[in-house]
Amino acid sequence: MNRIRFCRECNRYTLKKTCPECTKETEINSPQKYSTDETIAYYRRKLKKAGLDKT
Ligand SMILES: [Zn+2]
């Protein structure tokens, strides 16, 4: 599994070991932020589904 990585130069996320923008080596981003985004997406989907179930 690929970890999400982060380029400090461009402030962008990538899955590659080197940044596609500046070709600098990226670093492994804190997985916490990534999983938080995933969690938010998960709950959004859940809420949306719950809303649909109500109507
Ligand atoms: Zn970069």
C-alpha cells in the first residue's frame, strides 16, 4: 500500500517518492491527517445515506 507523501516545496500531496512538480524528494505525511480526511469522507457518505433513508 502506498502512503500519501507530501512535498514541502510545493505544499502538495503525492503518492510518489519524488514530487512531480519540482522532482524533490517527498516525505511521508503524517497519516493522521490523511485518515482524518478519510473519516470525514466516510461520515459524509454515511450522513448522506441517512438523509436519503429518511426521505
Ligand atoms: Zn514539489
